[in-house]
Amino acid sequence: MAEPTRRRGRPRSASEASGTIQALDRALDILDLLAANPGLTLSEVAEEMGQSPSTVHRVLHTLAARRVAESDPATQTWHIGPATFRLGAAFMRRSGLGERARPFLRTLMEHTGETANLGIPEENSVLSLAQVETHETIRACFAPGTRLPLHASAMGKILLTFGRPERLQQLIDTTGLARCTDKTLITRDALLEDMQRIRTRGFAFDDEERTRGMRCIAAPVLDHDGKLVAAISISGPTQRIGHEHVKTLGAVVVATAGDLTQALGG
């Protein structure tokens, strides 16, 4: 019988090729899946991972024993567990970047009226590290820990433009440029043109490229060596972030990113 097609799990050869522990690799893949898709049943996890239900059952109950995952008895669904908060908090304490950026994010939110965000590179995505939400009823919100696409988010395009030169080609070779909306830039040439515009004006603009009805503006945060460490952004609905406001809002985001850069010794 043909092996089921995997939609999210890594190929089984990934652990062997990299010299990692296959069972641990599988467990972490399942944890990633639950973080991105809370409320899956055991059968759904098994289908998404391309693994047998018996194998996934053992992994989930091992994770549950360490409180890294937990099940809801009423619905028979699985979620990440409370121990992951402790691990995430330890990471935040180690980096310190999220806490140091929070006053700047609050100021940015107050000056623009939009949700302010901080993101760092993580493999082929942006990891949302901190956020200060606007008081507006309609707002963009992606909680810390959320991963955003590099090519279809303002913070992601900042990381592509000012980060490692090989990151764009690595993204194309490994995950490709998936279409999120009809405005997503899905070719290398289109992204390179946009990256040139970003270098010229100093900020990136996501014009409904990840989510219809939402726009984002982002700028780079640098360390003491002038290297990219993060991106800072605002995000909000198109009715408030109109095209006529992009230049003005972009200048505010760039200035705030510059202030945070200075605070980090950059």
C-alpha cells in the first residue's frame, strides 16, 4: 500500500540525513503542528504527519506526561500544554529583546493608532516575539509565537532585504513562495523588485499580501555591528492604513526602529 502523502510533516529521511534523533524529531514536529493548529484529534494529527495512529498516540502521551501537550477529554482533541509557556518564557528571558522592545512598541502604537509588532528570523519564517495591540475594535493580531511568511509579510520582507543574502534563494528552494492572497508576490523577480524599493525608502509594505483587508509597514532593527536582529512593524485594516498614509506611517516606523536600534547599541 502506498504511503500516505504528508502535508505538513517532514520527510522521514530528514532525521537520518541530519544525524538527529528520529523519535525526538517526530515529537517536535507534532508539537509544532499542535501549536499552529490547536484542537486536532489524534487521527487528524496522524493524517497530517503521515504517521500511524499508534505511533502518534505514544508520542502524544509522552508529551502529555511532561505537560508539553494536553488533551481535552470532552472533545478528544489535543493542544500544546502549560510546560511550553515555561520554555517560551525562558527563551524570552534569554533574548531579552522582547522586553527591551516593549516600550518602543507601545510608543509606536500610541503614535500610529495601530498594533505594533516585533519579529525575528526563524528558519524560513518570521517569529512574532512581542506585540502591543491597538485599542481600536478592528485590529490585526498575531500572538507572540506566531510564524509569518517571509515573502508575504512586511516584517518578513525586511528580513529578506536586510538579512543574509542567501535567505531568499533558500526560501525558494525549501518551501517555495506560496500564494496567500491574489496580491502575494510569488516570483523571485517580483520580490527582488520590491526589495529594491525597500532599500530605497527604508521600510517594507505589505499591501494585503498575507491577509485581505490588512496592511503592514515594517523597518529593520540592527545590533551594534550593524547586523539585522529583528523587524518592527505596525499592522491594521486597509480603511485606516490607506495608500495616502503609507509614507507618513513608514517614517514613524523607521524612526521607532532607529530608536530601538540605538537602545540595543546599534
